[in-house]
Amino acid sequence: MPRHKRNCHPCQNKILLKELLGSPVIKLENISSYVCRNRYDSPNQPLSEHALANALDVSGFVLASGEHITVLDSWPKASPPLPLQNPIRVTSIGGWAEAILLVMNPKSEFVKKIHDDACGTFETVLGPEANEAHKNHFHLDMKERRSAFCQ
Ligand SMILES: [Zn+2]
């Protein structure tokens, strides 16, 4: 039986998400659900959770306002490196590091929050930062694991 993890209050999350975009989500766009295949369609990989009808791939969201938000277009992007007058020292032994800034706007905050909140519900969450295969969607599955897998 899948465990419900962490403290997650769906109504509170719904209100926060509506405040981010000014309109509630009325539809999820699912680009894959049940498909009889191995992971990444590779003969060398184990059976995908999609083959067990235990996974969804969500690529976008439609708001009541009619606006369409896709994971591909709205996932936070790293900004180009900025010249820093006063670089930030991030480690005591690693020296100086370039600051990596994520470009955030309400849509990017929304998709990032959806991803992060999904990690509290699903056993596996893979998004654009997991790998190239997930650049345009969130893979969500309920495979039982010792600990949740969230990337
Ligand atoms: Zn998937």
C-alpha cells in the first residue's frame, strides 16, 4: 500500500497555487500513462512503471482563465552568468564560485512548486533536472521504494 508522506495539505496547496497565477488549475495535460515498455524504451532497462499502469507523465496545466502552462516553457532556467563585482564565497575550501541564478516568474514558481509538492505524494518524481528525457514533463509514479526519489 502506498504510503502518504510528509505533511501535505491539498487545500492549502491549491490556495497557494491559485495565488501564484490568479486562476485555478482545471486540467492536467498527460502525455503518457499506460504503455507496455521498458524504462526509456531501452531493451537493457527494467520494466517501466508505465507498463504497470502505475505512472503518469504530466506536461502541462490549463487554468480556468484559459492560460496554458507547460513544463518545457516554464521550468526555471539558469540565467546567463553575470559579472559579479563582489563574488560570493560558497565554500571554505573550494574557493570562489560563480553564482547561478534561476530566472523565476509566477509560471516558473508554479511548475517548480508542483514538482516539489509532488515529491511529498509520489514515490518517484522526475522532472527537467533529472535528465533530457524529462525536459518537458514530470514523471510521477507510485513504485514502492525505501525512500522517495525526487529529481
Ligand atoms: Zn514517465
